[in-house]
Amino acid sequence: MEYFTIAKYQDWEIDQDWTSSENDQFLKKGNERVRITSHKDKIQIKRSLTFNRYTKTWVYDKKSSVLRVYVMCFNQFPISTAKFYNENGILIKETDHDEPYSFSLKELILKIKKEHDIDIEDNKQNIVVGRRIEEKIKKPVYEVYLPSKDSIGKRDYILIDGTTGDVLFESAYYSHDDQSIPPFDQYLYSLESKEKEDNAYYKTYKGKEYTKKEWERFQDEWHQNYEERNTSINFWGNVLNRK
């Protein structure tokens, strides 16, 4: 059972970078930062470090000081295992926020560092990272917004499959252009365009009309059958030659 106690922070100093009040205090100690917020029925403790994007949050019952919720975040989205406790401080529920993402956050960090030479863990980098289960495409995704190397005010957008780690879509846009189509909507539009193209008339072969998707499937099957025939011919040719 864990309890909140303000004495834990008695040797911390006021963080002058933020405006504190009686119910909302910002404290610091070395590279550590903490925000203590008092609500009507709860007290929230949010701790972080100045050099990375991870935060840990504890929520306590204000009356009993018993811990009720613990969650860890990266760039504002929950990661790892969140824990929930009842009024007696007994663990009653756990939620693994990493479970839907076979391609892990650590793998994403390494991928962006390798392919774009940017450390998205570094809090000093001007980047935004998010992830979610995207219902419109029925899969988990990461969205990464990086400063463009081509132009000031321009940002690069990367949409990554949260299962495979494959890049689904890339785009560049000006972040202050309210008239531009949001990058994810651009991706959805590209999917719609490709679907229309795949299902439109493509060509006629031996009197049969094919869509582009049907023609590609036909070609794949034809090549597979061709290779199987050649393999069979070569096998029996070798057998006969050995005789």
C-alpha cells in the first residue's frame, strides 16, 4: 500500500519556469521535475526528467492519501503497464498499453535515429510522437512529426505501422498552414485513390477484362505456375539423364 506524503518533496525548490499556486505546485531538484496538483477529491503527482520525454504520474485519494492510479507516458501517450487500486490500496486492474504494438517504442526510437538521425527521446528535439489504434484502417500506428531539413516552419510526417514497423505514408507540410489537408487525411485519400485504381478497368487479355488488381493476381499466378512447370520438367530431365 502506498501513501502520498508532501514530506518527500521538502528539500525540493520552486521551479521558477512555471507559475505555482496553492493547489498547483511546480518543484525541481537537479534534473528532476515534479508537478503536484490538488483537486477536489484527489492529488496528482507528475514527475519527469529534463532530458527525456518520459513522465510518471501517481494519483492519490485526497482524503485517505492512498494510491489509486499509476501510469507512465512518453510524449503524452501512455506506455508500459498502468495500475489501478481500490480505496484500500489493493491492486484491482492492470492495463498493458504496449500490448497492441508488436513494433515497440524502443524499436521506433532506433528506427528514427537510424533513418533520420534524430533521437526522439531527447526532450530538446522539436518533434512530436503519438500512437493509437486507428479504427479507420483497423491497425495500431505511430505518427512522427519531425522538423524538415528543407525549410523552416516545414515539418516531415511519418506514419508507421505499429505491428510491422513499416512506413505506411510520408508527407511534408507547413504546420501553420490551416488550408492544407492534415497528413493522416492525405494518407486516407491515397488509400481511396489506390482502391479506385485497383478496381477500375485495366486491360483485356484473351477476351477477358481485368482490373489492375485482378491483372496483378493473374500475373502472379501465371509466374508461379510457370516456375512449377519448369521445376517439374528439370526434375524429370535430370532423372532421365541419370538413367
